[in-house]
Amino acid sequence: MVQTDSGINLMNKEVVYRDIGLVTYKEAWDLQEKLLKEIADQKLLKRSSGKDLQTSNYLLFCEHPHVYTLGKSGKEKHLLINEEQLKNNDAEYFQINRGGDITYHGPGQLVGYPILDLENFFTDIHKYLRYLEEAIILTLKEYDIQAGRIKGLTGVWLDAEDPDKARKIAAFGVRCSRWITMHGFAFNINTDLSYFGNIIPCGIEDKAVTSLQKELGRIVEMEEVKSKVKKHIVQLFEMSIG
């Protein structure tokens, strides 16, 4: 809480966590938009009423059926297959309103969508992205995998210091409107990496993609990974889960 001229400003760090399971990309996108509007309406009411009202926060975890998404700064040519080939791969394709280029989502990949009012935490989108990256880095450390960042590139990388060996294990793409976040991260756990062969992932031609399964040489329990990632997000953002 912080003191204001009108009294106490309630910074709500309680976050509603929902594991929505395997859902289509469109279903998850619509839900994000609904929750973002809810928070935006709360902020508008807070300002128009002059009252110190709380705004909500959400953290969604899910998996998607095969889908490719292109961010607003991406290039369509980075999708390397046509509409018929998409159908043959049982995959969908969406152009969306997050930052970044093209990426893939599919079964065996942990997708996280934080719908947060950053005014409840800190108003720094770069810090926000670094915290999400750090949550994945700390999770990988629990599996004795050292991960890091590459300057100028978002994401979490293995062998980040070696350009010839560097490979991405988690991708990030976010949107922030009125300090409310949506979209988020995709962490490859037991992902079928062959689907990345149909795109230039994140528009980066000279870097490979990997998964936790590939690095460990075994199937990894998804619920176990979810628990670890959630724990680190909660600690880094100093949240409480409701």
C-alpha cells in the first residue's frame, strides 16, 4: 500500500490463478481480452470516482493445439508453409496484437498469460519481461540446466554465450495497454520441435530451438513444471495467489 492525498491507495498484489488446460488459441485470446477489459473498466471507474478502488490481476496457464502466431512487428514470409500445408499439419495461424515476430504453440508447451495491472506492481515493461524470463531461468536451474539471455533478443536461451550452440527454450511476446499486460511466454517442455521447422522462429534464422525434454532426454511432468514456474513468478513479483 502507498499513501496518497486521498488516503490509502490499495495496490492489489493478489492474483487469480487459472489453469485452463488445453484450449484453442482463439478461446484463450478471447479470455485475455475479456479480462483486460474488466481491469481497464476497473481503472476507469477508479479514476472517475476518485476512490481508491482495487484492480484485478490474473495468471493463466494453458496448452494449445498446433498454432502459429505472428506479432504486429513480424513478417508473414517467416511462415514457411501455405494454407493447405497448415491444414495438413492440423495447425492454425493468427496475426495478433502482441510484440515480436512469429512463433509456434502446441501440446507439451507451457503457455503463460499474465493479465496484470502493472500499477499494482511496477510500471516498467522491461523489468516485467526480465522477471518473466527470470522465472523460467530459475525453473531450469532446478533441473540443473544453466540458462540465460542474449543481448538484443528476448527469450530464454541455453549456451547463450556461444553463438554456434545457442538455442531458445522459451519465447516471449507481450502487449501492454494502460499498464495492463496480456499475452506472455511459451516454454517448451515436451514440445514436438518439428513444428518449428515450418517457420523462422521469432524471425531469427541462425538459432536453434530446444525443449526441456530434449535437454534432459526424458518426458517431463507438466504439472511439476507449472508448479515451479508459478512459484518463481509469485516470488519475483511478490504476488499472492488467490
